[in-house]
Amino acid sequence: MPEISKLSLPKKLAVLGIVAMACWVVLWQLLLSPPDFLPLGIAASLALLPILPSLLLSVFRRPSAVFWGGVAALLYFCHAVAELWTSPEIWPLPAIELFLSLWIIFTGNWEGLQAKLLKRNSAVKG
């Protein structure tokens, strides 16, 4: 089983996005826009929960971290769109979450997208 140090550049960038997303959601919930109805620790824990498995897999240098980070990024994408729609006064915060989720999704799947495009191009030419 390959380690993270042997991953390609797009996969390493996806792991960087996973770490950035974990830091961002904690920063958002603790400092930038804390909720009024939950204690800060609970809010930060709940916000961190979806990305936590991939973050732990990254710490233990497992390549499956990228896959699980992509799954969690889909949840963060939905959350960011909902926040952008319902809370326009704090639009920069969910916009950053949206960017990070797309970053994780595209960098984690870049090699598969690239292979699919190459296969399609070779089928058209051949």
C-alpha cells in the first residue's frame, strides 16, 4: 500500500486541502462567526466531524484519505451553498468553504479526469 509521501502532486494537494478545510471550519466556528445557540466546543466538533476521518487517515499516511476527504468535501459543498443562500451577510466565510471543498474534489479526482479525457481523445483520433 503506497504512503502519502509516494502520492502524486494532485493527491498531495488534496491532502493539503483536507488540512486546510479542517483548520477553516474550526476557525469559522470558534472565532469568525460563533453560533449563538451552541457552546463553541460542540459547534467546532460538529463542524469538524465530517473531515475528521480523512484528516486522521492523512496523519497516518493512508492514501484513502483523499477519497474520504472528497466524500466529506461534498458535504461541506452543500453546507457552503446553503450558508451562501440563507446568510448573505457572512458570504466570505461560506465562499472560502466552497472554494476549499471544490479544491479537494478536483485535486483528488484530477488523475481520473485526466485519464478519461485522454481515453476520449484517443478514441476520437483512432
